Amino acid sequence: MVFVLEQHKKPVMPCSEKLARQLLDRQRAVIHKMVPFAIRLKDRRVDDAVRQDLTLKLDPGSKTTGLGIILDGGHGPKVILLGEMIHNPRIQAKLDRRCAVRCNRRFRHTRYRPARFPNRRCPKGWLPPSLDTLGDQTLHAVAKMRNPAPITALGVEHVPFDTQKMQDPEIRRVEYQLGTLLGYEVREYLLDKWVRHCAYCDTLNAGFQIDHVFPKGAAPTRCQT
């Protein structure tokens, strides 16, 4: 698939590689951009072009994000482009290196320096640099896809995970799908299980949290049971 722009650099429907090669050979189009590859027509306006609905769908992940453009035609949806965006792997390494530097500075014998930890307060809406970079890279990829293609809709896949298989390996087929977390998120499931009471101090309606008090005799755990 090749992206196509009209003579005023507005996106129209993409074409095949064969048709793009023919348009370039007949000098009806010129190369507009190499990455992603797009051609620009010399004798076509956006009012004269026939446009269909294109949907850009995303499958976000921790290391890679899948991209796909779906054509909603008369014969049903058709995939015209599949791609993968690899996230920057150096963000977590930089965070670990900065943590090591702070740890070294904390244990040095320089107690004449005033403590700085009260100044390190996160502003409202703050996100870790790894998540912030992931979101920025995804928005940048969406913008690069919307420039050469007439995208009319956007879809993002969100999948809640169930941990039943980790707790009971004997679950098979339908039993795994019809467990206790069917139709629930993890927090909602825990709040309903404990009837909105804290398991440690018996406080009622202590906010939409899993735990607000950590026991001193045992380390906190992430197990939902």
C-alpha cells in the first residue's frame, strides 16, 4: 500500500504499489515523502477523489505497539496496512542509572548538606518517564499516520487480564473464561469480596484503593486472594 496526496497535499485514498509505479512512470505523480512512502498527484483535487472510511487501530504494549489501518468497504472490513512501533528501550536504563546515582549520594558522608527529599513532590497528573515516553511515541505515530492517510476513526485495544490460571493451573477452556473475575476489574472484584471493608483496620469506604494500611508483621503482596 502507498499513501497518496492530492495536488494541494491533502490525503486521499491510498493505492497499490503497482498503480503508484505506473503513476510515477507516466509523470502524473511525484514522490512526496520516503518514510512513510507517499506520492503526490499533479492532476487530482480532493473534491474529485472518492473517499472511504479508514480506521486506525492500536494494540499497545510495554515494548512494542501494533498499528493497523482498516478499510470499511462494502464487502466488509479489509486490512490494508499492518505495522509495529518499537518503543525506546533506553528510558528504563536511564531511570535505573539515575536511581543508582541518588542511592550513592544518599549514603555518602555529606550530612552537612540539607535534605532534598521534601522538594521531590510529583505535580498533579504526573506520569513516570517510561509511561510518558510511551504515550508521546504513540501520539507521534498516530500523527504520522493521519497526515498521509484520510483516517476517520481511531480504535485502541484494552484487555483486562485474569490471574486465575496462575492460581489454579487445572482450569481448562470455558472454566477459565467463566471465573470469579468475569465482568469485573481487579479493584472492583476485591472491593466486592471484602464488602468495602479494610481487611486490616475494618474501615468502611476507604477510597477506591486495594490497600491503605500495610501490616507490620507481613510484607504486602499483590495476590488478589
